Amino acid sequence: MEYRKGSHRIYDLKYHVVFCTKYRYRVLTGQVADRTREIIREICAANYIDIASGSMSPDHMHLLLSIPPSIPVSKAVQYIKGKSSRKLLQEFELLRKRYWGQHLWARGYFVVMVGHVNSNEVQKYIEEQEMHHKRDDFKISEF
């Protein structure tokens, strides 16, 4: 286990964060997806947030983040969604046409704190999301 260190603190706080594009439009593909990854890496680095793992689907993304205790999770997600939305809409005319209200991401998000015991399981789950979304099978589960 590797702990992060700051002034007067040692910590290991990991959060599984999931958020979607507004209206679940499938716009996170090709150059938009590549640029989204770059922007989110820049935002996280500027705010001392480590990305342990991440996966992007055309309409949502999963991130396993290590956030310093001085930054509330809600504020970290606000930074990531707000700044990435603004930059992506500035750079891609396709997105400006689709999202004329200047909001790329849907309002809410999912977050769960990940303990040391299951952080490897969550990381594996996130990494497997790409393979899961590449399959276009349709299964009906029995109740």
C-alpha cells in the first residue's frame, strides 16, 4: 500500500466517481475522447488529484481518484466536470452545436469511497468497462 503525503498529513483516500454526458449523448469518441482524457489529467494534476484508474465510454466515464483530504469530493468533481466542459465546448464545434447551453455533463454523479480491501476490485471493474462496452450483446436476466 502506498500512502500519499502532504504537509502534516498522510492519507489514502480513494473514490470511484462516475458521471455521464448530458442526455447520455454518445459524444466521447475519437478526438473528443482523447482530448477529454488529456484535459481531465491536467485538471487533476493541477489540483493534486491522482487518477489511479479510468475508463471512458461514449456516454459516461469511470474514474478511481485519490483526492487530498483538503478538497471535498463534490469540489473535485465540480472542478473536473466544469473545467473539462468549458474547454471541450471551446475546442469542438460539434459539441457546441449539440450542447448549446454550455453544459456537456449531466447534473449529477455517482461516488463511493473505496477502502483498501476492495480498491483492487474497483480498479479491475473500471478497467473491464471498455471490454464490456465494446460487446454489443443484449442479455435478459431472469429474476
